[in-house]
Amino acid sequence: MRDNVILGSLITLGLVFAGCSPAATPLPQPTKPAAQEPPAPARAAPTPTPRQGDQPRYGGVLTVSTADDPLTMDILQEVSFLTQNVYQSAYNGITKYDPGNPEEIIPDLAKSWEISKDGLTYSFGLHENVKFHDGAPLTSEDIKFSFERQINPPRGVLAPRRSDLAALSRVETPDKLTANLIVKYPTGAFLDVISSGLMVVYSKAFVEKKGDMKKDVMGTGPFKFKRQAMGSTVEHVKNPDYFIKGRPYLDGVVFYVVKDAATRFAALRTGQVKLTGPGTSGLRPSEADLLRNTSPQMVIVSYPGFSHGNFIMNTQEKPWTDARVRKAVHLTIDRQTAVKVLAEDYGYVGSYMPGKWGVPQEELLKMPGFRQPKDADIAEAKRLLAEAGYPEGFTQKSLVRSGRKYENVGIFLVDQLAKVGIKLELDIKESAVRTKLLNEGAFNNHPGTSSLNFGDPENVARYWAKPLRDDWGNNWQRYSDDKVWDLFDKQSRALDPNERKKVVRELDLLLIESAARPIIYWENAILAHWPEVKNRGKLYGNYNFQQYQDVWLAK
């Protein structure tokens, strides 16, 4: 591959800041909550396993870094981790992944559940005496409201995860402490879907009064929202009436908004924050390596983030209406270099489906667009562009989300697509503006990254959802194909693992052929925390395990 100044700069971009330690700008100090005596445990709760003589203790405020301001406070309407990560501690779901064993699902608001023999009814018995932070009791009507608002949202309300809940028909409430989720057909992934950290439960009465939750936080979670200062902090304090007696251990959690990556890293190293947030708020591999060498006491956690770089082309705007142009982009991208440069070799070349579900590597790496060397693919891309009427290529503005990681993807694609005459002009926008433009379809193309909630094809479906009125959900490429939608439905209904894998393979190959949202690379995720932060637990994706109810500080 030819030498390129832009690409060379990008290769070193993620390494330069790691070689120095900028002086950390003092972060604003949160209001210190009044000390509280720990209540005596009265109900069985998962007790953290002491490690190396540590015993759970009460008190202290956990400080966590986050890469940007939350877009709004409404978890159910937003798609960004920026909202979910800083407000999840105020909420509960009906079930959740087990922090000690992320492949298992455990109760949250539900204390038990049963699945009918025909696989169509999931009956959840709720904990008694659960209260929202305004004192209102949780009932099954709140469960019904929260789920049905997503599968049949009022006009003007976004429901980006309705495709995840495609199997859900309705919710029945035989009594105040029983919620029956009725599905249209048996499906093996339903519990995974509803256990995501994004499936929080809202207060029906509160939302009906307010209209939405964009400017309010009202949950049942271990921490209560206190205040937000844009560009600075989001503060939560301990919920003294939490339904799990003896939790939480912490007096509060404060999220520091630190947009600059180098400053964010310095804030961790100097102890101004004790824990990095997940995803983009976490560490690059080079940062993790530096910590291992200079701060061996730091705890570094690697986990499956289900994150991938992609290039989203608005298929309702020219030239992306032409599949030949999209295919040319797919062929041009050098994915092996992307893994090296953008994922710092902490990732892999993959298809649309995560991990074991994707086209096997030995087969994928022989396919056009994924293979090496790139000469034949570049030649074919130029031929397709000429055939589509763009023999000299074209120039187009690219919508890019602000932030080092996202901008790096844009810079990388500027270099890549220039090889076939496609000239991208990066138009960098703050996160909230970028997301609004994507939701409205007011863009031509968008280099960036996305993250699944969990590693299953059921969750990939949200990137290809059918539109509801003018809401395309996460299908920002606005790709419309009945066969794609039929295959997503078919894989969801397939209970036999071998049959499901065959359907997923057919779907994966079809998405590759569509070339509407080419996957550039997949990467793993890393976060870090100081040793006094105890029981952070394992992680599974970037959207789970942000409640902090079982975390304590050793000093």
C-alpha cells in the first residue's frame, strides 16, 4: 500500500499521547453527601465474594470518567452509551446479566420467572415494596408501560430497540406483582434481549405526567439522580430505600465529563477519577500497556465490547442509491490495516455478525473486500464506479461524531477511499447534533463506530430495522429489503441451533452483498480502575453492568 501522510499520522495518533502524561486539569468537586449508616440486610441479596482479605464496606463516592455529555436523560429513546452509562445506576430492569458470570441471567426487579411449555408466556413475579425515587410503588403496570412504549411508541417518541423486541406481542398484568410478557413465537434470545442494561423500567405515572424522560430521571435503582452540570459532572447519591437491603455500599457515584482523551487518561493516572467508563470512555490498548508498565497496581479489565467500525451510506441519497457505488466502497477498504491502525491490533476482521455467528475467518479472508492483497479489489472498485457514472470518483461531505475514536475512523476512510477517487470532507459535529442528523436522515455518509448490547444476531437486527412511520431506529442507512427483514425474522424463530446458524449465514452474506453499512473492523474493549475499587465485576458489552449496586471502596 502506498505511503500516505494522513495514514502515517493516524498510525501514530493513538500512541503519541501514551508516551507522555499531561498534567491533569483539576476536576470540579461534587457535593459530598451526608454519611449514612448501613441498614441491616433483611432480604437475600448477592453478596460480593471477598478477595485477598477485602470485606465490603460502606461509604465513599465513586468517580467515573465519561467521554462526553449524555445526549438526553431518556435511556429508552437514546442509542448512545453516553446516556445509558451515566443514568443506568438510577434504574433497574426486569432481569439482568450476572456480573459474576455474564453468560447467566439473574433477577433484578423480578424475583422469579417461569416460561410456559409452549414458550409463548414469560411470567415474572416482582419484588414487593419496590419504590420509585419519588416514593411511588412499582407495579406490573410500570413493566407493561415500559415495554409496550417500545413496541408501539406514541407518535414523536423514538423506539430504537423495537426490533430487539420484535417477538414481543403484549404484556399482561394479572395482579400488581405479576407481569406476563407474551411473545408471538418461541424464541431463544428473548431473555438476553430484556436483560440488556438498555431495557430499564420507567414509572408509568411519571412519564405520563412529563411526556418523556429527556430532562428527568425517575427510576427504582440503587442511586438517585442529584444534578447534572453540562460539560462537567453528573451526580448520583445513594438510594436509602433501595429494595435490596444492604445495598448500595457507596454513598454516591459521580461521572466526570472529560471530552479530551489525553486529559481523561491523565485524570485516571493521577487518581482524580478512580474508574474509567466503558467503550470510548475506556482505554486504548497503548494506554493499557503504558499503565501496566508504569502503574502495575492499576486493575485493567479486558472484555467483549461488541464494538465495530463501520461506514454508513444513506441509501436514499445519491450516489448511495446505486449498489455499485456502495460495493466499490466495500471493496476498497483495507480491513487488515484498519485492525492495526484503528484497533491497535486488539481486534479482528469480521463480517456483520459478531464472533462465532459470523462467516468463518478462513472463508471470509478469501472473499472480495476482506482478502489480501487489495490490487484486484481496487481495480474492480474503479470499474464499478466508472460503470455507475463516476470514472473520476466524486467529492462528498462526511458526517463525523466528535471525539478521537470517531474522528480517527473518518481520517482512515479519507485515505482509503481516495485510492478510487472518492474524496471525503469530514464534517465533525458534537454527539447530540450528529445523532439528530442521523435520526432525521439529514446526511450523506457517516464513518463511525457502533456497539451491540450483546453478542447475538438478534441484536444486529436493530441496525436493519423496518421503519415505523418516519422512525428508522438504528437503521441509519435507511436500507429497505424485504428479504433481509424476512431472514432476521426467520433466525429469531429458529430454535434449532444448526438451523439458526444456516439462516444467520445466509443473512450475513446478504448484508455483505448489500454493502450499505460496511464493517471496517471489530475490536475488544478495555477499562481500568484503581485497586480500592472493589467488585467491579466482569463486563459483557458496553451497555451492561453500570448500576454499581455491589461496588465498594476499600478506602
